Amino acid sequence: MARRAAFIALAIFASVACGCAEGGRAPLDLDRDAGLPAVDGGSGMDATAGTDSGAPTDAGGSDVGPVTDAGTDSGPRLVVDAGSDSGPSDAGCTSAAVCSDGLVCNGVERCESGRCVAGTPPVCDDGIACTDDACTEPAGACEYVPNDTRCGAGESCTLTSGCMAGCSETPCKLVAPQCGCPTGQGCYIDGTGARSCATAGANAPGTACTSITSCTPGSLCINIDRSGGTVAVCSPFCTSDSQCMGGLCFYTLDDGSGGSIPGVTLCTRACDPVGQTGCRTGAYCDIFQETAGAMRYFTDCTAPPMGSGGQGAACADVNQCLSGYTCADPGTGLQCMKWCNRSTMTGCTGLRTCIGFSPAIIAGGTEYGVCF
């Protein structure tokens, strides 16, 4: 009897991308005005930063404002000074160098219209809420230091993802329940096996998908079409059969160089080859056998739909039979025969009965046979 060989060369459907953003803290403003005019509040001082050398002397027409002259008295007189003081002029600055305080992190001061203007401090914000962000002198470089005290219990601050719970795998764990990624993200891999965190998808295991990140965390979007087309389905990562909901944990991923990506296995899918249920639209359920090891039988979804041969049609291999049928020899030659459930003796119609194989084909605790 011809049996279908197990199909274990799965392909990853698409590549992955990420981006995170969080708010940061604004840096402190340490600006100091340099060379700005002082405001005079007492007699004998001009409105400039200079200091008079004594009581003003009336120089006749040289004053630009009114002068109250008391003749020969020695009291003070109100004078608007025209720049005869020895201190700096009211212009305040002539270049940025006059205004600079020698610091970069509070901004670079400049001279505008004769007055010093404070600079704009550089913004140091890495988007990670748990890091201490600061500008460092003398280069004005930004420095980001993880601060675990900003995270919750059992978490630590990372420069890439912020507060993270402890994780047994680096940079993140593939098998559910995952760890190593921020809330709302999942751990995914690309065609080289590189892991990264990305926004979590919503498609459950067994359902159709369009890209790696469209599956819920713990699953990967793979192409199950044997013909070179595209029929993609979310398949769970696993390390043991118990994680596969009735399937087996042994599928590996092609690394593109004839080998497999190390440390990555996925589940087969438990489905019903008799009633053709449990697979997404465009796929069908069939029975397979491991090609090495324990040589166990298992069910899984595959695509595209099979040939056109129905019950009793001559066949050379299973690909010539309809979905839900296999190519077998009951003693009268190879022919297409419908799968049936030997455990419940169901799946056949009319006068046909469900006959078994020797040795028995048992997948997921169910013995399967063919209608004859």
C-alpha cells in the first residue's frame, strides 16, 4: 500500500520589523545670561553696566538730554550719559564669543542685535522610560543609563525594550508563554532565525495569516503549499508534544542553505482527514508519517487540494486522488480509497466498510483505515 511521505520542509512566510517609542524627561535648563546690561538703582550709576568715575560734569552741548545746572553747587545733577563711561557700551556684545559660558549642554549662546541670547539645550531622549537621560560635557553627547528602580518587581531596565521581566532566552523566548518583549509585542523570527520583538498579531494557531507578525505570540506564519503557491497558516512554536494540542512537535524550518534553523521546532496540526475539518480554507487534512526516529503517524493540514480520483479510481500515487483519499492496494491493484475512522467505524457510506492496515495506522490516538 502506498503511503504519503511526511512533509517537513516548512518555509517562513515573511520578514519582521519593530519600533517602540516612549516618552522621556526634558533636561534641566542651566542657562546663565552673560554680559547682559544691569539695571541701575542708585545715583551716580548710568543705565549701562559701567561705573561713573565721579559726579557727572556738564560739558555744554555734549549732553543728549536736559541738564539741571545748579551753578556752582556741588550737588548731583540729572544727566543722560552719551557713552562717556569707561564700562561696556549699551550694545552688550559684538560676537557670540562674548556671550559663551563655555558649556554645551545648556545650549550655545549667541549675539543678536548687540545682546546675548541664551542657546537651546540639546534634547536627550532615547524613548525608554526607565533610563536616566543626560547631556554630558564637554562634547554635549547624550548618555542613557538603565535605572532598574524605575521598573516593577522582578523587572530590569534594558536599553532596547525598557522594563523587562527576566527571560530564559536571549533576546526573547519563542514558545508561549513568551518573555523578553514589552507588553503588546511578541517574539518572532526571520528567515535566518534571528529573533526580535514586534507588535503582536491577532491570528490564532491554525488560522490564515499574511505575514510573520500577523500570528499571536507563540506562533509563526508558515507556508504549507507544496506546489510553490502560497497557503499560509499560523503554526505554534514548541519544545514538546504536550504544547501541540494533539499534534506532534518536530517540524523544523529550512535555513535556505539545505539545513534547518537550530533551536526552532513547530507543531503539526491535529485535524480530521475523514470529515475534512480543522484546516483553514484552501487547505485539507491528511495523514503523514515521520521519515526518521519513531516513525509516528500524525495528521496535518496541507495544500493545494489533491487530484480528481474518487473511490476506486486507478492511481499511481496519492496525488492523483481527491482530498480525503489515499492511494492503496486492497489486493486488487492500486486505487483511490477514502479515509475512515476504525476507532468508531465511521466515514464510509452505502455497503462499504472501514478496513484497517497492518500494522495499524494510529494518529493522535485514533486508528484510521480506508473504505472498501
